[in-house]
Amino acid sequence: MLPAVPPGMGALILFNHYNTQLNFDIASKLHKIESNNSLVIFLVPGKHTYSATIPGFTGKTGVVEIQESFYRVQEWGP
């Protein structure tokens, strides 16, 4: 069961399907997601720039839009 989204926030659920750690930088904070694991990040609503890196793979950058009171899912994997 997912935790409730705090008032005034939105949430991003990250799934790492790689067999190595995923480094995910968003909102000026680095999150390390272990292999084959997930993480919930609560963020203020709006557009957020992120970067994702995995050793041995090309990194990726982009923008994700977070909506208040909602979860958004992002999966990473081969």
C-alpha cells in the first residue's frame, strides 16, 4: 500500500529494473535506488528537471510534471 500524498504535494514512484544502482537527481537532491527496487519521492507540484545515471549506461535527463495529490510512475530498465 502506498503512503498518502501529503497536502500540497505530489509523488513520483521510481522503479529500477536494472541489476545495478540507479542514481536519480531531482529537485537538487540525489536519490540512490538499489537494483530491482523502487522509491517514492514527494515533490511540490510543477515541472521538475531530472537526471538519471547507471554505471555502464548512458545517462538520461528530462522533465517530469508532478500534479498535486497524485502519484506519477517512472520505470527504468533494459
